[in-house]
Amino acid sequence: MMYNGNPVSAGIATGPAYLYTPFKPVVEKKEIDEAQVPQALAQYEDVKGKARAELDAIRDKLEKDDPEKAKIFIAHQDILEDPAMDEEIREVIEEDQLSPESAIAKVYDKFARLLSKAEDDLIRERVADINDVKNRLLRIWFGVPEKNLSTLERPVVVVAHDLFPSDTATLDRSKVLAIVTEIGGATSHSAIIARSYEIPALLGVPGVMDLLTDGETVVVDAVEGKLFTQADDATLDLYAKKREEYLVKAADLKKYRNVKPVTKDGVHIAVHLNIGSAEDKDLAGQDCADGVGLFRSEFLYMGRPELPSEEEQVAIYTKALDTFGADRPVTLRTLDIGGDKKLDSMELPVEDNPFLGLRALRLCFAHPDVFKTQLRAALRAGTHGALWIMFPMVGSMDDIRRAKGMVDEVKKELDAEGVPYGDHVKIGIMIEIPSIAMISDIAAKEVDFASIGTNDLCQYLTAVDRLNPTVSSYYQTYHPAMFRLIGQVVRDFNEAGKPVSVCGEMGGDPLSAAVLIGLGFRKLSMGVASVPSIKKLITGLTIPRAEALARTVVDMSSAEEVEKYLRQELADLL
């Protein structure tokens, strides 16, 4: 059987399907007879023993591969063996005569509520750990096998309704052949991660979780957007050959990885990287880039039970700055949580429309202690290189001034403490809300630089939830209005003599990149996987040719017309 989806990260893969469904327990209060108490206590002990064995196995594996993540499961072991909680669960079974699962849920929920009210941030952060251990115990009780993307036993095609950032933060990329989801589009978190990791990805395949069974061999064609199930030998042979052809073509493209990004008429277009951490795998592409145009700092906060400390952040930011040196700037985006990104270590409000809610800079304003800790760490690390700090989700001049005011507060605190920090750190903004784009001439006077986040800018400009597959056709990055608005921003910042770049997915798309260069951009930031194709485009382009493309595109009437035109005009460079 063949099904269609949206190819968002090219590649071809064949392998066993791994149906990933995070366990969500539903526990109803269940009473037992006095005669059943001894058996219930024994069942509780059995569940606890199985949980202990699982945690031991995960910890042992991660201590070899990722010691930092192993600490999470050491904390979970401490909770599992906590004498106060263990004693209270036994009392609830014996005295209240509740079943083991009811007792576990009752006691763990009680302790989670108590800790959530604590004044100490570190204590409140343990709530996520408690819930995680509770879910593990209940999953074992209900006989549900564990699903975990950090400890995959063999290479698989991960199939899910959707993948959350917390899932991908712990994903073992060496064991993921491809990703297939029921929802999501080209700018969803899953798509961005897949491109960054160079994992073939096919998103928006309706009902795929019901179509497949665990372990079933599937073929993922993330070039043409096809998923094959129950493939016969002929299909398997065909796609084995197609995969080899794709790999040969991809290898040829990679020849452009380290060439200088200079147009045919001698104009340098800076190519920067979008990264998610300072781990070696994320910094491995540093030799092919002019700097970091987007350091997604939220990844330091995700997939862990506690917030990163100031010292931990200093070390991470310093490593990135040392890697790129004094001449290649590292642009750190401050915490961008909300929308499709959640944290285990913070309770976020449940909102009807989280993309328009308390997220990114707004969330940082609501939690000034978290924000100031990050700013302190960033400024301290700023003594090691060319650090640029960038605020996301800026909607007004008030936002800019308030954020800059908090930077000034932190500097005064560091001065008072005698702590050295980078005094030449640049302060900038992401332009992703149309309101700030429309007054970019005013904003350019207030900040040192700007970077356009095209993913959210397109979402807000076209009024489309970019993660909703039912309206994906309305999410149009080639919409002439996008290029017109972006063109206004680059003109305003160029006239002000301030650097402006693109760090959204359009920066890594050759069709869009050609127009962006024609509009006046001289800096583009992207995932490392996009660097070869963008450098191939740049080295084959002239500025007059790019400008002619831009002039034509902004006068067109539809995204479809724009894309068709660009594919025809740039066929020799794709």
C-alpha cells in the first residue's frame, strides 16, 4: 500500500516501524477488600521492582553514552526509593484499602501538589520527576511496554501522531532511520529537527498510527513524499536502488559544503548555522560557517527535570563561543518556550491557542528569575567571543525596551558582585510578528541587529496554524506578501546600517534564498544540512540576477505562481 505525506527532510529509508505513543495513565479510585490487602502489597512491590530494573537499565546505558542525561534517571531512582512516599503508599493500601494503582496515583499526586507550592525553584522542579516516576509505575501496572526514543535498541522508522520537542531532545539519532508523523508541516519542530539531523522525514500522513503495526517493514520516500507498507520484493529492490542514487547525489552536493559563499560577481553572502546545543554533534559543522545565526537555547531546558543552572549555561555558551572564536559571532536566542515547545521543569498555562499566548519573551517576562539567570550566564560567557543576544516573539517597542532594561539590571548586578562579563555584547530581536515588522524602521534605531524568523512570521501573516495539516495549503512561505514584508525590513535595517539576517527555514531553502539575496540580505542562517545546497546557489548566482528575481516575485499574485517561476528560473542551480 502507498500513502502520501509532506516530505520535509529528504532521503529514502527502509526499516521496521516503531509506533511511538507516550503513555498517559487514567486511574479511577478503586477500593479492595481487607482480605485482598496482602496481595495488593505484593503487587505494589512487584511493580516497584520492575520500575527499579527499568531505571537501572536506562541509567547504565546513558552513563556510557550521555552521562548528563543519566543524572535524570538517578533522580528518578531516588524518588522511587523515597521512604516517605513508599510508606504512605503502603498505608493507603492497608488502611484506606485502595488498589495499588489508586494508591500510587493518590500519593504521587499529593507529593506533586505539595512540591508545586514550594518557594524554592529547585524543589518545585522535582514535580516533573515525580510525575514521570508515577507514570512509569502505572504503565508497568497496566502492562504497557515502555516507549522511549533515547534508548532505542535497533535502527527503526519512528512513527508517531507527532513528536514534541521533549521527545526529540532525547532522541538517539543513530537509531532513527526516518520519521513519519500524522501531523506537522515544513516548519514544525519535528521537521526542523529532522533536517538538522539529516533524518528523512515524512509528515502529515493521516491515520498512519492505525495503518501500521510495530515492527512492520516500511519504505519511506521523503524525496517524493510516499510511504509504502507491505512492500513486495520489487518495490524493496527499486527503493534500494533509489536510495543509492539519492546518496550519490547528496554526496556530490556536499562538495559545496566548505566552499566560500561568494556570488559569481564577488559578493560575500555570510552563511551561518542554526544549532540547538554546544554538543560536539551540533558544533561539527562549524568549519563550513561564518558563525551561528541562531542558537536555540531552549534545547538546554528541554527533556530534563530541572532548569539549567547559571554555571551550566555559562559553560555551554562559552564552549560555543570558543569554538567559533572572536571573528565569528554566535547569536543566542533567549528562551523560546511555548507554542509547540514545553518543559518538564516548568508548569506552563494550558491555553486554547498557545502560539498566541504566553510564550517566548512574554514567558520570560512572567518568570524574571529564569530570564535573568540566562542573561547573567550569557553575559558572563560573552568574555569569550563575539556574543549576540536575540529576543524572540517581540511585538512592540515596549517589548524591546523592557528586555533591554532587564539586561541593564543584570549588568548592574554583575558589576556590584565584581563578576566580569562581555561589555560589547550586541542586543537584537527576532522579527516574527507582523506588528514589529511594520515598524522596523523604528526598531532598527533601538537594537544592534535583527533576524527574521520566517516560520512564525508566515504563520502570523497568513493566519495559519503551521502545525495543523488540515490548513497546511494556506501556510505559504512563497506568498508575495511574505517577500514584500521581508523586503521592507531589510531596507529599513540596511538604511540604518544595522545587520539583518534570516534564520527561519526560508534561509535554508534555495528558492527563497535567491529572492532574499535579491531583496538585500547578505547573511542567511540555516541547519547544517542545508549549507551545501545554499552555497551551490550562492556561487552560481549574481546579484543582478537575484535582484531581478526579487522584483518579479513581489509583483506576483500567488504563492503557486512564485514557486513555479523560481523553479523554472533557478533550475540550473538546484
